[in-house]
Amino acid sequence: MTVRVLIADDHTLFRKGLRTLLEKQAGTEVLGEADNGRTMVKMARQLHPDIVIMDIAMPGMNGIEATRKIVSTDPDVRILALSMHSDRRFVVKMFQAGAFGFLLKDCAFEELAFAMKALTENRKYLCPKLTGVVIDDFIKQNNTSKGPALTPRESEVLQLLAEGMTTREIADLLNISGKTVETHRRKIMHKLNLHSIAKLTKYAIREGITGIED
């Protein structure tokens, strides 16, 4: 059986190198690449891959939101997160969004191949280096209050605000009115109790909503 794969990563050299390695792997077909989450969502809906290898910190739409959108319309697609970040928030949010696996970028290619095999067999995969992170998060859950819940659209708007886009630019990108963007901004600020773009940006970076610190 041929495994059909898409790759999403905003670092060109890494993305091209990964594609070269995958294309040498028997039974693997790389359907295409994207350098941001928004493009990957469109490609996944058009090409219906078996696996999407998804970076988390990408401009325009991060891997968490892209994963959520892809899985919501095609739950059979298996998302394999590939990140340089081992922070528990990235791991937990990716699995909550619908990812089936999570690897660190410093893993060996053999581990990536092993993870992809697990996903094709409908088994979830977590990089062994991250097992302790997830266990620690599970233990702390009862002692940690949950933060305010943003809707997927609010998270999307928050990322774009944090990346410096204007109200009009966001409205054009999302095909909504400027008034709607402002409504989302007010709701985000109210929920988070953060009342400046600078504070929203710091929050977005800390929570893994944007990777503009990279």
C-alpha cells in the first residue's frame, strides 16, 4: 500500500530535505508541500492524503489551527506533528486539535518512518522524549485551573493580530467584515483580560498560537 503524504513547514531547507528522504522511502508518495497552515488546509481538502506532516509554528495559520480544520472535514487524515518545541502546551494542543502523532525535529528519520507506520495502522504515536512531558501535564491537571477558552475563529484572529496584520488585512484574508474582526478582537481581550496588542502578542507566543519568536 502506498502512503500518500503532504508536508507543511515554513523552513524551506527542512521541508525540501524531508521530502527527499520520504521519496526514497518505499511505499511513500509525497503529494506536495506548503509553507503555511492555510495553504495546507486547502491542499489537504483537495488531495485527501493519508498523512500530513505538520509543523506547528507557521505564519498566517499555525499547525494547531490547520490540524483542527483538516480533521474537522476529513477525520481519516492522520496528522503527524513535527516540532522543535517540547513544551507541553504544544503537545497537548496538537492532540486536542486532532493530531495522531507528535515528534521532535531532532529525531532520526527512522523514528519518523516508525511513527508514520503507526499512524497508518491507526495507532497514535508520541516521541519517547515527550512521554514525561505529557505525564507531568496529566498529574498537574487537577491543580491547574483552565485558561479562558477561545473559539477556533478567535484563535485564528489572535494569531493574525499577533503577527502584525491590520483589521482590514485580517478581514480580507478571512473574508469577513472589518467590524467582525473588531468584535472578535474585543471578545479576545475580554476573555484574556489583556487590553493591548503587545500583551496579546506575548500571550500568543507563550501559548504556542504563533511562532514569530523563531
